[in-house]
Amino acid sequence: MSITLNPYLSFPDARAREALELYHSVLGGELSVMTFGDMGTEGPLATQVMHGQLTAPGGITLMGADAPPEMVQVTFGDSMSVSLSGGPEDGDQLRSWFAALSEGGEVRQPLEAAPWGDEFGMLVDRFGISWMVNIAGDGGS
């Protein structure tokens, strides 16, 4: 088994399922969701996501969960972004993902030519998650 590094996203306001379903519709792959109720929790927390995992083509894995305030404090900011990168052959796919993820969110840097020769853009999706997209130029950075 190999070691992997992947983002684990926390969502306030019981929006993890909605966010993971959006990411699944954009990135494809397989989504599995386990609720607190699946683990025996009763009451309002039972329907919230205890753990969700999206495994998408190309080695992409996103994990996430609802963050009940009594368990996890979520603070959104600019200290963490999910980065999607590829080469020129991935450009159409990455541009499509950028457009889909930005719907209802905020584009902070349009996906366009960058000084280092790549195409680069940044956005915050409608769930408050920051994304960076980089399409390597023909020089292959």
C-alpha cells in the first residue's frame, strides 16, 4: 500500500453531502458517504456526514465531513486551497472543472495566462472552499 496525501474538508451548516455531491458531479468517480446515524448516533446529527470520500480518475481523492460546532470549529480563509494541476493535454478538462466549481462562488483570479507561462486561476466555491487550477504551458512547468 502506498501513502497518499489528500485534502479532508470540513463543512459547517450540515452542507458536506451537498458539497461532496457537487464535487462528484464535476470530477466524476465514486462517492461514498457515511452518516453519524450509520454509526449509531440519533437525533439531528444522525443525518449529517461523518465521513465522505470521493475517489475520482487521475488519482484525485477528496474527503470531507460535516463539522458540528460542538466537535469542530471551521474557519475559512486563505491558508489552505485545493489545487488541481495538469498539462496542456488536460486543459479542456481543467477549464471545465474551474467553470463548474466557480458557479455560485467567487472567482478570485480568472483562469488565464500567468507570468510563469502556465494558465492559472483561483476561486472560492459556494461552500467556502478555495481552489487553484494550473494548466502547464508547453514548457511543462
